[in-house]
Amino acid sequence: MIQIKDLNKKLLDAQYAVRGKIVMRAQELEAEGKKIIYCNIGNPQALKQKPLTYVREVLSLVEYPKLLENADFQKGFHADSIRRAKYILEQIPEGVGAYSQSAGIPFVRQAVADFISKRDNIPVDKDRIILTDGASKGVQAVLFALLKNENDGILIPIPQYPLYSATLTLYGGKQIDYYLDENNHWLLNEQILTESIEKAKQNSINPVAIVVINPGNPTGAVLSYDNIKMIINFAERYNLSILADEVYQENIYDESCKFYSFAKVMYDMNKTSVPLFSFHSMSKGYYGECGHRAGYFELRHIPEDVLEQFIKLQSISLCSNVVGQIATYLMVAPPQEGDESYALFVKEKNAILNDLKEKAKILGEGINSIPGMSCEIPQGAMYAFVKFELPEEKGIDLNKMSSSERKKYEAKRDSDYCLALLEETGICVVPGSGFGQLPGTLHFRTTFLPPKEDMEELVSKIRKFHLNYVEKLK
Ligand SMILES: Cc1ncc(COP(=O)(O)O)c(C=O)c1O
């Protein structure tokens, strides 16, 4: 029989905290009848967010075109959804059950190119767009392609989204951590970046790329134009490619912030020598269509023969799922003014974004009112990375520990805390150590996706729990 020891060690070593032990315990407790508030993962529709009507109308029609042949069936659909389903099926007469071109259906890639071009006012080539099963697969494709050997390294933000660390472990590259600056709205800091890369080089690591997540997961921070400029100059100086993870580009709540894509800033700077891979997805934004696995990446400043290799890589798994590709089309080409479903689209979109904005505030302000706990009020994305303080444990001298012992000790402390929070309150969050954190600090990440009533309850339960937990340690 196959045993654990027969499996690839890289798989055994990979860690993915967002769906780790604490979540499994939450599922056990739920099966026993306890109410669980799931704040561990950015999965909006699992937390009662409704899908947008036009998306589901068009998808239903393209999945089952017979509906288009019968006037009675059509009564339940908006006229523009019917028109669009017909248009899509004209583009792919074979329907959604057939493989597409490896890079994706051409008219969808053109729509993605038009979307980026309109968003950023820059030229975009549809042949440099690859449609993927969510952003994750695009990120993994790029990391796979860039890692030539075990000593190639990728700069990863700390805290980070664990897709990056787990994929690096799977593919065998080196992780070069750079800390985000918690004291400066979690922006990237040039000195920290330089120190990290120089240290990696001294350790014979060959840095090949930098990952930037904007807006940030788990930090909820939105990068400024100048910060992005600094990162582009840094990448140029060290000959790095940039992986710009922009899946939360529609999730911005702080009116003083604006989303700037790396493509736009690079275009403005006229930097054509820095390779750029930009990722987007339908899982986030106001769509929350995580289950459709819809996404794309755009490649800039790379030669034709390199592009061909990326398309070949995609062709090895034939193509991304075709319903997801159509969903991506619907994301980048939503109803327009004059369309019958436009008013409903705007209403649904605004309701979701306004609700998230309110919940970001309820969570942020609530957490900041708890003694010994703090977070940035999320400017964007769907998360807060909450810092909490615990009294030192008697008999423990951190100064006598090596840095790896200390890391382990702190990881156990924040995991124990999150587990106790779950057992006592039913709130399921992810320990900060799953994303990485500065030594000497403790965090957990929570989403603000649960319904508003639950968010208020969540803050008051966390307050009560935290004060008790600290008291018991004293
Ligand atoms: C920063 C970031 N990138 C990528 C992803 C993956 O998204 P997708 O569902 O498109 O694969 C997530 C999901 O939470 C994320 O937070």
C-alpha cells in the first residue's frame, strides 16, 4: 500500500495555513453543532455573498443553449443577458464543453486586453494575455517557469499569502523574505528590500523575481503610486521580474487610496526592461466567484520565444476551464449603461462593496478598541492582520533561544491562541505565523466577510476572549 514516505518530500513539506489544522478543528466543532464564524478564508459566497445576477444568467444560457430556443424559458432573463449569451455562442459555436486554445478563447483575451487598456489608458496586446483557472494557476505557472534551479530565489512579502511559500516549496526555489512595514501602513520599504536581497546574495541565492500583492493579503494595504515606482526601480536595479498580484483591485474602501496597476506605473515610467506578470481573478472584487476558477495573467516586456514557452506550459494542461473563461469575459465586460440589467448590476455591485467597506470599519475600529490589540483599518482587500500582545511566560527566556527556536515558539503561541479562540467562541481565524511575521510579534488574520451582525458579535467575542486569555497568563 502507498505510504506517506512514498510521496514527494516537497509536497510533504509544503504548508498552507489558510486551510490548516485550525480549520479542520472548526469543521469538527461545527459537525458537533457549534456555531462557527469562518473568518479564515476569502471565500465570499461561502459567507452568504450573493452572485451577481447577470453573471449567472449568461452562464446558465451558455451552459444550456436550449433555453435560447424557447421564448417561454427566456422570460426569466434580462434581454442583454440573452443577447450576450448568443454573442458568446457565436464566438464559440462548439459551446463550453470543448477545449479552447491553450492561452484561452481569443475574444475573451481581447476583452481582457480592452479592460486593462481602458482601466490604465495603455496599449495592451491580447496575445500577451493567458486565461487561467483562477489567479493561483497563473502564479504557479510563472514561478515554475522562472525557477531554473534550487538556488534561484523569489522575494516574497512577509506577511504573505501562503500560495507563494507553498509553491516555492513544491517547485524547489528559495524564499527571500522581505518584511512589510507595519509602522508605515504595510508599505514596502526600500531599505528592507535592499537588506533582504543583499543577504540572500551573500548566501549564494540568485534572486530572479519579486512578488508584490496589491491590495495586500493579509495586510489590507493599498500601495501608493510612489511605492510602486520605488519597487519598479528596485526590480530594475537587481534585474528582477515582477509578479504583481492584483486580485483585490476592485476592493478599495479608503477614499484616500486608489488602485494603480504595475502595468500603468511602468508604462508611465517608460520602463520596458523589467519583465512584468500581472494577475487578476474573478474570485474577489464584488464577484466572489471563487468556485468558477476564473482568472488571467498579462505578460509584459518579455520576448516572443519566452512567451511561446508560457503558452506551451499552458498547453500541457490543454487550457483553463472554459466556463471560467466565459466568467472572466463577464468580469471584464459587465453590463453597460442602456443595457436592461445595468441598473441591477450597479445596485448589486454597490451593495456588496458598501457592505464590505462598513465591515472593514466595524472590524478595524472594534479591534483597535481592545487593550493589547491593534490593526490597520483595512484600506482594501478582505482581511485585517491583527497584532496582539501576550504577557511573557514565566520561565521562558527568549534571549536564550536561537532564531529558529524562537520562531517555533512564537508560532506555537499564536496557534494556541487561535485554537483557544475557536474552542471558546467559534471564531475561526488563521495564526499570523501562517503568513509570516516579525520576530517578537504575534498576529492573526481575519476576514471581514461574515454578515454585518456577525462582525459586531465577532468583535465583542474577541474582546472578551482576549482579556480573559491574557488574565490567565499573568
Ligand atoms: C493575494 C491572493 N492571490 C491569489 C489568490 C488566489 O485566487 P484565485 O481564486 O483566483 O486562485 C488569493 C486568494 O485568496 C489571494 O488572496
